[in-house]
Amino acid sequence: MLPLSTETADERVVSLADLFRLLGDPTRLRIVLACVDEQRSVGAIAESLGFSPSLVSHHLRLLRAARIVRAERQGKQVFYLAADRHISGMLAGMLEHVDEPLSDFSLDS
């Protein structure tokens, strides 16, 4: 991490905590994961996850405001995708972490 003033570091920590707070909601996390590998419409996300389109739209507004997903308009339809490689890479890394066997974490390390 680059050396930062305390004020700048505090602002970054707050921003990062906000990002994790948004992703800490299982519904929002499922929505983002649905958009990691391919762009998807609200209807496609809702159908694949068993949520209502209005619920998905609500969460996508929050995720978009936090720059976790981005929207691309194609004609009359809007498609959503993970915002960038940072988001998709972080999620891939965290999924890999939760899939690691518990035996990999011993006190002897």
C-alpha cells in the first residue's frame, strides 16, 4: 500500500468498508456474481436468481452508484456487468478463499 496521510487513509478505509457493506448483502452479492462473466439484463438476472425485477433493479441502482456494476444500453434494453477487473478479480479471489479446505489453516503456519 502506498504511504498516505491519515486523512486520506481514513477516507479510503471508509470507502472500502462501504463497498464491503454493499457486497455483504447476500441478494446484492448474488446479483453481482450473476454479472461477472457476462452482461445481463434485469429480467435475466431476476429470472436466474428467482427475484422480482423490481428488487433486482433496486439493488442494481445501489451497486451502480458504488461503481460495483456498470450499465450498457443496447437499444431499449440495459445490460449490467461487473464494473471492472478489480471487482471480478476480488470476487474470484474471495470465492477461491471460501473454497479452501479448513485443513489449510493450521496454527503451525
